[in-house]
Amino acid sequence: MDTTLPHQQPVKTKRKKKPLYGNAPWYFGFGLLVILAGFYNSFLMQFGTTDNKHQFHGVAALCWMLLLIVQPLLTAKGTLKWHRVLGKISFVLVPFVVLSVCLMEQTMIASKAHYPPNSVYQLAFVDFLSVVQFLYFYVMAIVSRRKIQEHARYMAATVFIFIIPGLGRLLFLIPAINSFNRTLNVSYFLTELALLALIWDDHRSGKIRKPYVIALAMFAVQHVLLNFIVGYVPWEKVMDAYAGLSVFH
């Protein structure tokens, strides 16, 4: 017979819910540091002397990375109102990011004499697919905004698109990775490893969710194709024609 009085019943404490991706700002912040370190000499140190297209692209990419850092902070603090405000601002920011990449791609092709042979066409291919991936991840994040687990992962997947260029430049500091093609391939390989780690983390948590699987497949396909596009004349002709479009001048 239980002789415990009602007021003596043990009080059940409610377990505090762990914030979704509570460490995300730190990860995105680290990604931003990688990007800034990679572009330190070629962009940051020459920001005042670079042309408007380079500055526009740099600022647009920086704004996107800052948005990725701030949004999970707002979610963790429960200020969902401002999270949604930033979400609406992204409707304007995303077109600027895409436009900045298009402008940089055209500028790069027009100045191909300053790049390693055929590298501009390979980079143009990467940029083209990166824009497609970026738009896909963003649209899917908006579509799944009420499915917070998927929404967060699609947004997180966009960070790899911006990290790869910065990481590639940092890899040049390693003597064994001393060519443009090697840095590009190693950058993709490290990105794929990171996505595999995220998928494994989802698995340990009890459920593998599709955003990282889709992202891994897209980056892997892009990784393979970028090694076959070099020397592909039809692609080079399309890019040369694109570089001559006056609408972007």
C-alpha cells in the first residue's frame, strides 16, 4: 500500500528540448573562416582595387554566409519572428547571389588568358552546376519550411557550394596538391566526406533524411563530370558566346 501523500509525489521535471542544430552557427562560422582564408590574398587584401563585379560577388556570398550563421541563432533563442524576417530577405538576396555568380563567370571567361589552360571552362562548368544546386537547395528549403528537419538540412547544404572555392585556394598551400585540377578534386572529395559524416550522424540519430543524401549525389555527379568537361569544344563555344552577351556588361 502506497502511503505517500499527494503533495509528496515526486515532481517530474520536463526535459529541456535540445535546439535543432544548436552548434550550426559554429559550423557555418568555421565555413566562413575557410572561405575568408582562401580568398584572403586574392580578394580581401585587394578589395579596394578590384572591379565592381568581384566586390558584388564577394559581398553577396558574405551576406549569404552571415544569414546561415544568424538564422539558427535566432531559432535557438526562440525569436522565430526575426528568423522569418531573414527568410523573407533571402527572397531578395538569392537573386543577387545568382546574378553575382553569372557576372563573375562571364568576367572569368573573358579574361581566360590569366588562368591555367582550359581551367576557365572547367570552372564555368562548376559555377553553372553550383548555381543550379544552390537554387535547388534553396527552393526545397522554402518548400519544406514547415518540415523543420528537412528545411534546416537543405539550408545547411548550401554552405558547401561556397566553401569549395575557398577550400580549393587553401589547398594550394599543401606542396603535394600543387595543381589546379588536384585542388578542385580534393575539395570535392572533402565535401563528399563531410556529407557522408552528416548522413552517418543522421543515421545514429535514428533516421537518414533525404537532403544530405541528395546533396551528396549532386556533388558526386558534379565531381565526376568536371573531369570530363575539359577540352569539350561544344561547351567552350557556349561559354565563349555567353561571355560576349552584352546584357551582363
